Amino acid sequence: MYLTAIIDIYSRYIVGWQISNSLEKGTQTEVLTDATARHGKPEVINSYQGSQYTCANWLDYLKESSIKVSMDGKGRATNNAFIERFFRTLKWKHIYLYPAKDEIKLYEGVNRFMNKYNKRRHREINRERPSQTYQQEAQRIDKEQSSKKERLHQKQQLRIR
């Protein structure tokens, strides 16, 4: 079984994930599509150089969505440190302790873990919860964008007068 997960680096919030029994190219794109539909598109996405992340399916979606691509080069594992740390935590705090008997039990267990993970306090973000940090930052960005739109609208009104 393969787990694809997308993490917001700022908040450590897992914005999307999926378990699959294959590494088909569509799986990763599906996770990203769902995550962007729920949470909006990121400016940049960092990924491995595996074939599922270099295929036309993945790259075309990123291009169509105007998402910049950042792929780790050989020896540049630091960009993936956040998701790798998450995978390590998942393995040590759930997978190894509660081995699943089948795919359904695996999914259910990982789903419970994801919900706990996003709501637990995280020491790397000042003991805040990833879900709260993510929501607060999203609200801040929304306000900032609304203010910019309002200022632009006011400038346009001044030009019309």
C-alpha cells in the first residue's frame, strides 16, 4: 500500500492524503486536485522526482493551475524533510503499533491518525494545532487579498470620477 500526502509546510497541516495499492500517476494528481478544491491552490508544490511526479498528468495539472513546480535534486532531501518527518511519525505512532489486518482497517486507522495529527499540539509551531494555525493563516491571507481588492476598487473609482 502507498500513501500520498500533501502537507502545508507553514502549519504542518495535512491538506490531503490517499492510500492506494499502486503508484499509478492518477492517484497523486487526484489527491492534489481534491486538496486544491477544498483549500485553494498553493503557489509552489515540492515533490520527489518519481515517475508519478514527472509524468504529463501531474505536470499538466500544475501548469493548468499555475502552480510552480519545485523538485528535489539528488542530495536535496531537505525540501521534503517536513513530509518525511510526518511519515516517520505516522509509522512509529500508528502503523507499527497497530498493524492493520486489511486495507479497510488500514484506511480507517490512518484516517483516525490524520484527524488526531491535525488537531494535536505541535512543538515546531509553538505548541499550536496544525488545523488552527492553517485556518488562522488562511483567514489572514483572505483578509489581505480582500484589502488589496478593495484598495484597487477604490483607485478605480477615483480614476472614474
